[in-house]
Amino acid sequence: MEQRIVEKAQELFFRYGLKSITMDDIASNLGASKKTLYQYFKDKDSLVDAVVQREIEQDMHECGHIATSCDNAVHEVFKAFDMLQEMLTTMNPAIIFEMQKYHPEAYKKMNAHKNKFFVNITKENLIRGIAEGNYREDLNIDILSRFRIESVFLGFNPEIFMQGKFTLVEVEMELMEHFLYGICTPKGQKLIHKYKKQREK
């Protein structure tokens, strides 16, 4: 039951945002009583925290699989974008800023995950790409790994990219391509063209 509650909460939070979904809404969508929810979670804060933890575990599993199953570093970036795109199709962009404002402890946990796991996996990708000859040898890995992750989260900021003018997928695709073209060698740029064509089919 605890897992069902977390899964349903994640679905509703992603679709409608954190602020507008109440414990009553989650209970109603589960066909359960609010009392049942409080047997497992003392309040909404603890439930949001559990949703963040579930998302972290899913990220780690999926990113690990991508890193080991791709042909090269450029391919890995495109596959990671596919994972991001799938998430963006069901995600309300306001969720990040609502979490920061209304659930600061869960936001701290998510931010720590971003700054440790995502930065490290990006560093590994950069090291791999340099070794393959697909990325430039003169890259500052520490700076660019942090820049790449921050640029992903930048796409969620409605003050910079107005909702309605751009879709999240459009923004993230443009940012990803900009990043790749900046770090790739001519050999790596050929791979960018290859994977872009594959996506267009």
C-alpha cells in the first residue's frame, strides 16, 4: 500500500504540480481513506520526500543502464535526453519551484542528488568522450559537468523560458545540442548529425 500511495502521489504531483494536490486528492484517486495515507506518511512533506526518493532511485537505475548500453559518449547524451523527454511529457514544470518554496527539505534532497549523482555521471561521460576522440581534449570537466546539469534545470524556469512560447522539450533539446556542439570534435559532430537524423525518422 505504501508503494501504491507513493506511485499515485508521484503521478498526480507530476501532472498537476505539488501545491494544488492535497492528501484528500491522493486518497480519493487511490479509492482509499485519508486515514490510510496517514498510517504510512505523517504529512504531505513526508510523502513528497518519499516521491523524491523514488525518483532518485529510478534516475540512478536508468542512467546506469544508459551509460553501459550506449555505443559512445554522444549516443549516451542522446539516450539520456530520450529519458528526460519521456519524463517531461508527464511533468508540470512548476514542480521544481513549488518544491523549493513549499517542501524545502525534499528540495534539498533533490538538489544534493543533482549536484552529486548527475554531475558525476556527466563527468564520466565527458571523460569517456575525450578518450573516444569525440570530445575536445582541452575541456574543463569540472566546470562543464556542472554547467550541463544547471542548464538542464534552467529549462524549468518559467521566468526565462515562458510557458506557451516554448515547450520544455524544445528548450531542453536546444540546450543539449548547444552543449554537444560546443564540446565535440569533428568526429563527434558527425555522431551528433547521425543521432539527430535517427530521431527525425
